[in-house]
Amino acid sequence: MAQSTYRAPKGTEDLLPVKARAWEHLARVAQDLFSRYGYEPIATPLFEATDVFVRGIGEATDIVGKEMYTFLDKGGRSLTLRPEGTASVVRAVIEHHLTANGQSAKLYYAGPMFRYERPQAGRMRQFWEIGVEAIGMGEPTLDAEVIVMLMRFFAAVGVPSERMRLLLNSMGDERCRPAYREKVASYIWKHAGDLCEECVRRAETNPLRAFDCKNEGCRTVMAGAPLLRDELCDECAAHYAEVRRILDAAGVTYVEDASLVRGLDYYTRTVFEVQAEGLGAQNAIGGGGRYDRLVEEFGGAPTPGLGFALGFERTLLALEAAGVEIPAPPKAEVFVARAGESAALVVFEVTRALRDAGVAAEMDHQGRSLKAQLKVADRIGARAVVIIGDDELASASAVVRDMSSGVEERVPLGEIAGRVASAGGR
RNA sequence: GUGGGUGUAGCUCAGUUGGUUAGAGCGUCGGACUGUGGCUCCGAAGGUCGCGGGUUCGAGCCCCGUCACCCACCCCA
């Protein structure tokens, strides 16, 4: 391997054309789909005051505890590269009063997120997410809308439905969750002997996270723990039931999973996660939930919110594992080849004219032989090659070669664009 | 932070119990066809064998160290 001095930093990757095209494809699908659901684009800075994430995501989370890229700028401010999108968007929504006086905001964004973790399959230090945040609406129809939209996205890009599943749960709210937390905490204390250290520690910081433990013993013990489903207050239970009712009516299949406790502190009520095969040890390609207290947490007026994020890399891994190809357009429809020195200017002009006429056209810039130019034309999938040399110059014409049939004909220079568009075209 | 695996041409990889000029396929470039692609044939370019030490007459192969990447734990997109 060439001894290159510089490499992309650990946990980051260069998106070379093949991959970058797949990226654009996902972004385009999301853009089309989400705008049909009434969502508008937003872009926030890649970094924020550190406190935005500490407050928003929660002190006790792994993200804040050990995964943030935090640094001091030259003014001594503590800044952090965004580890997720919700906190930034909520901050922006409040800062610009997007939900003042009962208004609501339906937003989507796409971009890189940063978490300092050990990279592995499906997990990068810089990874890309498409996210959606709907702020200012508390009705269960919104929960269902967002979930349906997420599932439609995965279907639209080609993740086979039999290779993914939707998990659903309710986390309760400030009325029912605290009491439930206590119940789980005391359950953990009672079974401390059979749980891992981490889970016992969780009893204090965030007992619900113990449901997330992958340790076999912990899972067994936690399977017997009280379920929030049975402890929800009337309002939360009704909200959850309504979300399920709407999803049922929409024909969305889901699995209720009482152990689905997402790793960010801000979630209330509805939480969901989409899992897929082919992601290595990972399984989530997207997830989200309601966060009805987050705006207040940031100092805004009480405002409900809901959102999800989905991962570019993981979605692509799922597609790859399922054998789904991202459609790739031909690089050029027409190649304009030069035979001999004197035709250089005419070749350039013909190429330019084709491009101006909306045709994807390419020409040689390396002084290749005609043979080599034909080879290139073939490789990039050109349907036709326009050949211009001394003979053609003399008669102000060009040879147009149909690359699939090999048939050639002489065409006056002025008629090339029209001829190529009809013959070499679709 | 902890564990495991792997580092040989642009890419994917061979490389026998350490032995002399380190190989293949693909790709690239050129030729067979002096202005014509795909198929075929021929040829060429391209390698500090990750890096640094050590053992040895001799190291891509063995030993030590180091770096990088990958995978897994943890957690998440």
C-alpha cells in the first residue's frame, strides 16, 4: 500500500463517487417524500455551545458522558460537534420563535453527526443522519404520521419489508414515569445480585436503561421487571392506544417492545425504532420518539415535539445486505472524439453545444488516440460517439457512431445536437 | 477504555519447512487493427512486502516493539 502520510481520521470516511451518489440518492428520496408530508428543510450549525447538548440530551447519557467532541474555541467558549440533531433544531426553533403563539414547525435536515466511539461495522465517529422534527403538536395523529413517513422512506429506497421491523413503546410522561422509575429502581436493588454492575449503577442514574442491557442474565432478570405499559397514567395510555389504532388502520405492522428504552433522556410517551438485518452487531437504521418536555427544558414555553433520525451508512448497509442496487445514471450519453490535432476547437464547441442543449456529453482532455477515446466512450456508457477529424472538418460534418449497433453516418455539424438527441437518446 | 483479527502492485489476494530477479486475477496504458469501442491474443508500467529493531550466511515468512485498519464488548444512527 502506498505509504500515504495522511489518512482520513479514524472513524471517518471519504465518500467516493459511487458512495456519494448513493448519499445523494437517499437525500433526494427523503426530500421528495418529506416535503409531500409538509416538512420543510432546516440546517443548523455542525457545532453548538456544549451546554445545548448537555441540557438537551441529558447528563446521564453515554453520549454526553463520553462520546462528545468538545473543544474550546479561541474565545474560550466550550463548543461541541453535534452528536445528534434534535437538540440543535429545538434550540433553533426556540431562538427564532418558530412555535410562538401556537404555531408549529415541521422540519427535516440531513448531515453529519459526531460521536467519539470505537468504530466498527455500522458505527462511525462521523456518521450521517437524515432527521425530522415536528414541534408544537401533541396529537397522536402526528406520532402516526411521522412513523408512517419513516417506514415509507425505507420502503422507497428499497429496504425489503421482510428484512426490517418497527418496534414501538411508550415511555410515559412526567405524571407516570417518576413513579415507574422508582418501581424499576427498587426492582433492580432487589435483584442486584443477579445483575451486572452497570445495571446496578443504572438504578441510580437511569433505571430504565437496564432494559437495554444485552447481558443475558440482566435480560432474564429484567424480563420480570414491572412494565411501564402497566403503569401508564390514563392520558399516556390513551395516547399510546390511539397511536396504535391509527397505525393499525394505516396497515403499518409493528412490534410492541416494553424493553425499548432509547438512550436519550428527552423522550416521553411514544418511542420507536426501526431495525434491519445486515448491520454487523448493530441493528437500528432509524429511531425516534416524542419529547414533550424538551422545549421547556431549553427555557421555552411548554411545547410538545416529536422526531426521528435515520442513518445513511446503516441504511446503505441494509440495502447492500439485501442485494439492492442504487440506480446509477450513465456518466455521459454522448462522447465527442477527436481524430487528429486540427479538430480540437470544433470538438470542444460541439461538446459545449450538446451540453448547452441538455445532453450529457464528454470529450477527451488527455490527448488520447481515437481508439482510446472510443474505449473510454464505451466504458462510460455513451450511447453515441461523434467523431471529428480532418475529413469532417473539410466538409463541416461529423461521423456519428451508434455504439450499440456500430452504424455510422455523416451529419452536418449544425445538426449534431438534434440527431444525437433522437438517435442516440432514450 | 477492553479483547480478537489483519497489514504483500490502483483493487482483490497467492507466496510452499526462512533460500537468490516477490507472483496471479482485475484495472490502467500500449500493440495486433498507421482515423474506430465491446470479444480474443500479445506486451508494458506499477511493489520501501505497514514501520522500527532483533535472530540468521540469508527474513514477505521467525521474535520483540510500534502504527494503522477491521471486527466485537459498551452504546447507538
